[in-house]
Amino acid sequence: MSTAMRRIQTGNVMSAFGLGFTVPYLYVYVAQVRGLGSGTAGVVLAVFAMAALAVLPFTGRAMDRRGPVPVLMGAAVTAAAGALALGLATSVTAAVASAALLGASTAVIQPALATLIVWCSTPANRTRAYATQFFLQNLGLGIGGLVGGQIVDEHRPATFTLLFSIEAAMFLVLAGAAATVRIARPAVDAGGDGVPAAGGNGVRALLSHRAMVQMLVLAFVVFFACYGQFESGLTAYGTDAAGIDPSSLGVALAVNTAVIVVAQFLVLRTVERRRRTRVIALVGLVWAFAWVVAGYAGLAHAGQAVATVAFVSTYGLFGFGEALLSPTVAPLVSDLAPSSMVGQYQSAFALVKQLALAVGPAVGAPMAAGLHAPYIATFVLFSLAVTVLAVRLGRRLTPGQERPALATTSRVVAQHLPEPSDGLAHAPGRVS
């Protein structure tokens, strides 16, 4: 990695570490520690998610005009303020307002980081850069959650204030790391399948890019079918249908993170040499099988021990699919974008992701609570839809977008072929 990339990834892992301190305990903190009730806790979680939808439509254009560094620094500083305010909040108004600030800021951080990675990478090494980002984010979240769990005490609000203070400090570390990055704006070019680099209205240009529109539809289904169910529908299904002990949910999440951490770089070299859309299609099949295993856990009546193993295995299968997904989807969005619109493409991707994460629990949780078989069948079909949509998207991509590492290698080899010396190299029967 270049010096700039190392600094970006350092800030990335530290901010994820800070988020891991608080995200698992946000509901308990608001509802029980501050005594504001479960209703207020639900509102805080909803505001945290919905604030992202309010700011992301404006984030991309700001990054494309001013660059990702000032946007990332501003978002990290406001995220630090939101985290500190939430750690000190004792009223409903303060909790909701600080959650809105924190949610909006963290939503901006993700596309800003993604855009900065694009600026600091090439198509040849971009897949590895995004895989590293995803690996470090999961590692940071996992370690942060484990360390935070050793600190928190629901009978001592000061321990939660400490967690939010640490989270705020980690966001400031991210801002400091971004401040040291010096990177030139990429040269203006055309991206994707001929989308103009400067097409007037950014949204109109993006929506006229058919490959990107298909990519956004695929992204929505991906995040709806998996991530949108992790902490809502799938957990409700596990406890209601499969009879999983709540403590086993923590084990399942730990297995999911462990599989990602172990598998990420083991599969990376293989993924880099395969067509991206074929890898995404494989993820859909893996997740469909994961949902079948989850169905067995809840519907087969095989006993609690077997159900628990099957349910935990479901999270492991999802983790393997995520390890395949991280080096494909985000880099593909970057390679589809014209260099003058990278921020807008990344923000559109983040917006679709956030929509899926908001709609997923709203659809999945009620089904999981009472319609167990239809719930499993629905998400098996959504996972298979990932496969179908990925194959269809592949028909619109260029070889360089599908396998950038191989395309770059081919160009380098071509550039280093010896020049013909006297014209005889092109005579019939001669090898050039």
C-alpha cells in the first residue's frame, strides 16, 4: 500500500473500532441505562438510520466538487461530536438529536472513504484495497465490541459515557489521518459504458447509465436479503422458530465475523482472477443455501442442539458470502464511475444500501415472528435473485470492469513487447 492508503486504512480500522464500542449496546443504553424506555430506544435507532437518507443525496456532489478529504474530515468531526453528545444525553430530545447527528455523519464517512480509496488506487489494486477495508472494518467492529463488553455496566451510566467518549476519540483519529493525506484529483475520463465525464445534472447522468442502474438494483437486493435481516428478522426467527437461546445469537455473530476475517484474504487471489459478476452470482447461491440451513434449524424440529448448530452455521455461510462480496461490489461501483462522478456514484450506492437496511427489518421482522416458512422461502428467492441479476449485469460490463487485474496485466505485457526492427517481423510466417 502507498503511504496515503496506509493512513486511510488506519483511520478506517480505528473508526470501526470506536463504532464497535457502542453499536451493540445502543438500545440497552437508551432504554435501560438512561431510563428512556423501549419506545424512545426504537425512535433513536430509527433516527440513526433515517438521518443517513437525508444527507446522502447531497454528499456525492460535494465530494466531486471539493474532494473526499474535506468531506471525510468534516463528517468525522461531527460524528465525534454526535457520539460525545449521545454519551451525555439524559433526555429524549438530546438522545434523538445526537443520534441524528451521529447517524448522518457516519453515513457520510463510508462513501467518503470509498471515494478516497478510488483516488489512491488503480483498477489493478482496487479490489485488494476494498477487501482490506472490509476486513479491517469487521476486525475493528469485532474487537471494539469485545472490549466494550468488558467495560459496560448497565448499573453505571459512566461506563457508557466512557464508551461513547472512546468512540468520539476514534473519529478524531480518522479526521487526523485524513488530514495528512495528499492526493491529486484523478484525470477526467469517461466511465462505465460511455457515460460522459461531465453530463450536466449528475443524477440524470447517473440514471442514464444502464449498467450502474442495474448495479444499484442488485445492491438493494444484496443488502435486503442479507444485511437487512441480521439484527432483526433472522434473530427473531432464530429465537421464535428455532428456539435458539439469546446467548447463542452472540456466538452466531462472532462466527460470522471470524469467517470473514479468516476467509477474506484466502479467497481474494481466486476472486481477483474471476469475473466479478460470476463471483456475485456465487454469493447468491451460497446465501440461498444459508437460508435453507436456517429453514432446517427452525422447521425440521431436530432438537435444540442441532437447531443451534444449524443456525450458527447460517451466520458462518453468510460470512463466507460477505468475504466473496467485498472485493467485487464496491470496486465495481468505482470502476463504473467516470472519474468526475466517483463521489456521486459512491453516495448513490450508499443510499441504496441504507434503504435496503431500513426496508429489510420492516419486511422481515413481522414475517419472521409468525410466518416462518414463508419467511425462509421469501429470502431463498431473494438470494437466487442476486444470482440472476449478477449474470444479467455481466452482459453490460467490459472485460476491464469484470477482471481489472487481468486486463491491466494484458496492457502491461503489450506495452513491453519488442518493436519490429525492419518490417520483417510482420512478414508471413514470421513470429512477432
